[in-house]
Amino acid sequence: MTHDEYLENLETFTDSDADVRNVLSHARSCAVCASDRRSVERLLASIDGRRGTGAERLARSAAAAAAVVVLVLSLSRGAGNLAAPPPRPRTLVVGDASGVVAYTPSAVLIGTSARPAAGQENSR
């Protein structure tokens, strides 16, 4: 069976013994299928975490641990910030030439201007 015939019949194969034998014999003898199998094996080997040197495995483990620590810290610090921030205290300052009144959350502050000397006039 050629590779093109195999592809044409691919969707019609069943679990029967004859079909299983045909697929396995084609996979062993086909150069295109062998090339695809080697490509897939290389790809799987490159993402396999058990392979590699001890330093590579240690680096992967350290990176995963660091990611978990960052995630836990961001969640624990962010949990307190989920509520709306408290409103800022407001200060209202009202004033004119004769003085200033400041209404703050803790007190009312009054400041007066210097009184004019006797005989002097205030003009606006």
C-alpha cells in the first residue's frame, strides 16, 4: 500500500485484525510515515521534563517554584486590596478678606485677618 492509498483509506479503517495489520505494515515500510514519526519523537523528547542534565532539571524546578511563590504572594497581598479604598477625608476651606474657616474631618479651624488700625478703611 502506498502512502496516498493509506491516506485515502485512513477514515475507513476499523479495529479489525486485518486493518490493524495493514496499518502497522504500512507504518513500518513507509518513508513518509517514518519521517513523521521521527519528527514527533524529537518534539516529544524536547518537551519531556525527565530528560536533560541535572542542572536543567534543577533550573526548571526552581523556575516553577519561583512562579508559585510569586503567585501566592500576589494573591495574599491582593486579597486585602479587593475592598474599595476608604474615602479620603475632605477638607473644605472657606474664606474672604476678614478670615478663613477650614472644615476638616477632625476639627474646624478659624483664622482671622489682622484688624485694621483705627481710622483705616477696608476696601474691596
